[in-house]
Amino acid sequence: MAGWRGKILYSRRDLGRAIHLVAEQAPLGVIYNAGPAQPTSIREVVERTAKALDLPFEQLCTATDDRLGQDSRYWLDSSRIKADLGWEPQIGWDEGLAEMVGWGRRYLDEIRDWPTDYVLRA
């Protein structure tokens, strides 16, 4: 299969490995999270993304004051998938972001005009 679709389809990266393990080995109805080993603040995610894009943090976003009820981080507890299926992340944040940015730059012309609206189908 030519182009990026074949590469994504046969990728063996962290999330792909998790999905494959769950599909092949998990009992039906069990819910698993697959995420980084340690919590990461939202600011750190944006800072790492800016670095991967070779942009100043301030150019990528605008920092605002905290608001009531604001989340400081998002984190998925992946202990169940690790205990039940032996999965744990193998790719670090910076390596994964560099790979994602490289992919985006490589295929930007192909995906630039794709629709970005979301349609919920249930």
C-alpha cells in the first residue's frame, strides 16, 4: 500500500500495540486505558509540542489565568492493561512527538484539505 496509510496501518507503536493486545487477549467488556507512565501537566505537553515544532511556546499558544475547575493535567491510569496484558509504553514523549511532527510535515500537502469538522454517528 503506497503512501502514509500503509505505514499507519502496519505501525507497531505504543497505542497500536495496546489496541492489538486488547483485541487479541482481553476478555470482552473489560475497559483499558493506555497512556504514559507518569502524569504530565497540560503546560508541559504544550511546551514539548512547541519544542518538537521548533516554535517558541508563546507562538504556539496564549497562556491565561487559571479558571475555576480547570484541569491542571490529564492522565490515564494504565495499571490494569499492564497487569492484565503486560503492556506499557515504550516510546518517550519527545521521541513520539518528533515522529508525529515528522509525519505531519511529510504528508501535510496530502491532508491539508481534508475536512476537520466532526460528525457524531451513533
